[in-house]
Amino acid sequence: MSEVSIEYCVPCGFRERALDVERAILNGVEGELDRMSLVMGDHGVFRVDVEGETVYDKDEHDYDVDDIVRRVRDRL
């Protein structure tokens, strides 16, 4: 079992995006997770980590929910 965290920029209004990604990940791999957390951040951050390793960072990848879920699944 694993832990996934989604860090998102509060001032940027990324909360809904974080909730959408959280929902999609839970729909796809909920049975493989011990913990899912939302982490409030700033400075434009939007990052998804699995066991502390970044699998998605908005500065490096286009935003695509299905791709993010695939990246999480590949790390589990």
C-alpha cells in the first residue's frame, strides 16, 4: 500500500483542480492506497507525489487528469 499527496497553490485557485485529481486517483486506484492527502501551498505549485517521489509537476507536464492517474498507477 502507498501514500499519494497532492500539493496545490491556494492563492492560485487550484483547489478544484486538486479535488478533481484526487477523485480521479481514488476512482482508479483507491484499493492500492493507504493514504491520500491534499497539501495547501503557494507560489503556483501543483504537484502529485507517490511515496514522496514526484510523478506530476505542472511546471514540467501538461495538465491531463488521465495522464496523472496513469503516472500514479505506474508508481504503485
